[in-house]
Amino acid sequence: MSVLSIRLPNSLHTMVKTVASEEDISINQFIASAVAEKLSALTTEKYIEARAVRASKDKFNSALSKVPNSEPTEIDRI
């Protein structure tokens, strides 16, 4: 594990300290979790963009045409 020193505005530090305390976790755990969440969002976005480049509207329409045209079951209705 590595050590990282960061500078936070006092207001942000106070909020982090409060939320971490409410969640009964350390500030380090809170920040590590927040960084992991942000990295997950960014890498997911890049993955979806890469998949979109390979997308084919014709293949999508072909797959969609195989789905039966029927009413949703009771549990799936809004």
C-alpha cells in the first residue's frame, strides 16, 4: 500500500470527516472508496465507448427482429 498526501479545502475535509464518521469508517477508507468509484465510472465509460465503435445497427436490428412481439407479463407492466 502506498501513502498519498493530498490537500483538500477545509470545507471538503470537514464534509468527508463528517460522512466517514456517520458511516463508521476512516477518512482513508472513505477516500479510497470514492477514488475506486470514480475510476470504475471512468473505465466503464471508456469500455462502452470502445464497444460503441464496433457497434452495428444492422446487427442490432437483426437481433431485435428475433424478439417476439408480445405484451409484457403482468409483473413487467408499469
